[in-house]
Amino acid sequence: MGRPMGFLGERAGRPRWCGVISLLIFCAVCVPCAVLPPSVQGVSVFREEGALYVPPYEHEVRMKIRSISGQRIGDAVLRAKHAQQEDQEGSQENQEEREQRSIFEAISPNWWLDQLRSGGVRVERNGWQEVKLIPIDEDYVVQEDDRVRLVIHVHERAAPDVEIPIIYEDENYLAVCKPAGFDVFANPSGGCVKLSVVGILESMGYVDVLPAHRIDKPVSGVLCLARNKKAISRLQRCIKARKVKKTYLARTRGGPNSSGHRITAPLSITTDERGRRIAEVSEEGKKAETVVADVLRRHKDGTSTLVIQLLSGRYHQIRCHLNHMGWPIVNDAVYGGVAELSPELYTGPRAQEMIRQNMRKHCLSCAYYSRVVDGEDPPPRLDPKICLHSWRYEFPSLNLHFEAPLPSWAQESTTEDA
């Protein structure tokens, strides 16, 4: 059996009942944020065998349950539970039935039942000056556009045991070199809060900083943040108006023979066979432009470190464009590369004891990690890193210039050194 989803664990194999709809409904109201929720303020991070861990904790999330309006919520949960059992026997169901029970798929129906019976589910009601939260049980009949608060058991994804270097700071702005393997924003539904960049920075004393943009989890480099609302507005206006110069480094298999190569293939967004959101070259896609400004190094293993200028900001643009040209980024298995195996997790005594001491009945993640520490399932691994680095961000109108140190893979010996 695979790993459960992020907020109740890492990631699982996806049976038919675990569809994309449940994630859309859940994540639509559990959005990433730049402020850590109060439920994690007292949770401590510990390190073991090259990884950072956070003990599991309970956290309340907000969810829409409109797909089961007019129904008794306890009946809907039981139908979802029975449907999951029938899935294992290969039975079929129609689209309407699938949509109605989709909100119970990412979180165990048994967990829902326990929370309903113990007062852990509350429905929102708009009062005169505030939102009232009313506990509900299995007999509650769901109304149109209901939102509920549900207590979940969060297992944060382990992260690499590395520092986050500060590149620049003043009273308005902060720039850091984000290590590969970290999410930028705190997001309980994605399994990262304390171990997000925002969470790590808060532990370093940088409270309420606001990221101005995203960087993919496997990518390293410059991340620009603001320390107040006016500063974040300035940064984001520049980014939206394309008044920022973004330069990346990418180590690729092969590469162009000369600098100045321009890639203009339009890009659209689709999903791959594993249900991951990816970019693809498509005539119906949006305009995208990437420039290979220079070849920084040609390495002895036949790879090249390229200097990339990003002239538009499409999803996974550099990764998709370079693969389209036949130059996949090293270690990027999503776009034509071959990923190296990352270190195994939960093999140390402290991480295993953490799991045993924080078990919760009917938590999918607890069940999974229990099998891992008992040797029944193979241990998960750290998320893979790719050889793509956000090197420079320049805001001429704000007189700001941020540059991250070169990553180790960009400094390795070249053909000229041989």
C-alpha cells in the first residue's frame, strides 16, 4: 500500500475512489498562507540523519460540503465508507455518487465519524458581527453552501536538514536562498507548515514575512519576501508588469552549441498519468519565452550549466521548454530527466519513536507510518531535488538586486579542467 495524502501523510497509490475532485474541494478552502496557524506554534522541529521532522499535531481546517447538501452527514460518510470497501471488490458507481462522497476520500470516513461523535466538526453560521461555529453530529442535515471546520491530524513532510541563507534584508525587504526540497508557503493540507520556508524563517525570528512569488519545491535559489503590506505590493506590481529580470541556472543533459538561443513554444497545463499538474507544449497554449543567455560551464559528464533568462512566467516554463529542446534538466524525472534516489526517512530511532507516541485511531498517515516503522512498508524518501536554481532577481525600478550563491552542481569540474 502506498503513502496517504499530505495532510494525513505523504502520498499514496490512488485507487478509483481517490479522485482529483476531493483534492479540488479540499484545497479550495485550505489555501497556502504566509502566517503559521496557532495550532503549530508550540510544535518543535528536530533533526535526525540529515532530515528535519515535526511531530504530528491536530489542526482545524475549513471545508465546503455542498456536494452532499440536503443529506444527513452521517449517512453520507457511511456511504463513502461502504463505497471504498466496494471499490476493493471492483464494483462500479456513477459520476454523481462519486462527487457526493469525494469530500470523504482524502480523509478517512472513520476519522470523520470519530470527529462528528466527539464534537470535532463545526458548521459556520454568520452572526451579526462574527462567524459562529456550531458543533454538529451525524444527524446534521447539510445545507446549501455549508462550510465546516474539521480537526485533522497533520503529518508534516520531512525536509532536508539545511540552513536557509539570508541574501539581503532591510526594513522593507528580505531575500533568501531557498534550498531545494522546501515548499515556500505554510500549507497544512500539503503537509508543510513548520517545515515550509515561511515556517523556518519564523523560527529564525522573521515573523509575518510575505513571499512575493513561488519557487517549485525541487528548485533552489533567490526567494523575494516583503516585511510589510506596502513592500509586498511594490514587489508584486513589478512582477505582474514584468518589470523584473529573472535569471536562472540549469544543468542539462546536452545543451545548445552557442548562447542566445530563444525558445518560444506556447505552453498549456495538463495532468500526467500520475495525476500531477504539468506543463506541455501545445499550439493552443499561452505564449512563453525562454532565452538561453549563455553556457556557464560544460561538464565532463556531457552535461551543461546554462544561464537562463525567463521572459514570461508560465507554470514549469523552464523545465518544459528545455525538455522540449532535448535538453532535460538533470534529476528532473517529470520532464525527461532521471531522478537519483534521495535518502530514506524514518529509519532513525527518534523519528520512529515519534510515530509510536503520536498514533491516532483512524488516521491514514498514522497507519501508514506504523507499517513503515514496523518494517511492513518501505520507508519514504526525501523529495527529489533538480538542478535548477533561481540565480538572480533584479527590480530596477526599486533599485533592488538579489543574487544567490552558485549551487555545488554548477561549480563542478568542466571539460577544460580535464
